[in-house]
Amino acid sequence: MSNHVEIEEFFSPERVEWAYRMALRDQREGRQRNAEKAMQIARSRDPKMLKAMEKGAEIVVRMDEEQRGRTRRMAENLSEQVETTETQLWREAYRLMDEGKPIPNFAWMYLAGAYLAGFII
């Protein structure tokens, strides 16, 4: 039996929600040092962090589709057709990090990724 954890099993909706909740808690409590550490990791394009951000974004997109997909596609007014804010934030934070251009506006999203990747406990 192997001692490694399969990525698909490790990154679950519950784990992504936990990481995001922890980042929001840190933001609320003013733990700027954690956000700064996450920004450093994002700037370095650490492969583990990139994978966490990618999987986190995929899971959040899938959750959004499962919860609001049909409603969003059939909605007549524009505000009901867009993805949730969290979905957009995860996707954009990952994209910018992948391109090597993470921005401070997404520091708290990168913190969620750092929690997800195990950089911050």
C-alpha cells in the first residue's frame, strides 16, 4: 500500500470550502502576515501552490455549475447569468498566478490556496 495521497481525493469541495473559510477568518482578524506569505508563494509560482489553486478553481466552478447551472443558463436578467463572486475570484487568481502575474488584490485567495496546499496550518 502506498503512502501518497491521490490529488483527486485530497482536493474535495469540503477541503476547498475549509481553506476559503480559513482565509476569510484570517482576513477578518487582520492576519496580514499570512496573506503576505501566500503572496510570496504565489509570486514564486510554486508547483504545489499552482496545483492547489488550479484544483480549487476547478472544484469551485463545478460546485457553482451544480448549484446554479440550469438557473443561470435559463435566466433572462444578466445578474443571474454570471458566476458567483467566489467562482470568478478563484478562476482569476489562478490564471494570474499561472501567468506569473499574481496581484495583491488576490492575496486572500492565494492564502486560501496556501491553506489548501498545506503551506499554512
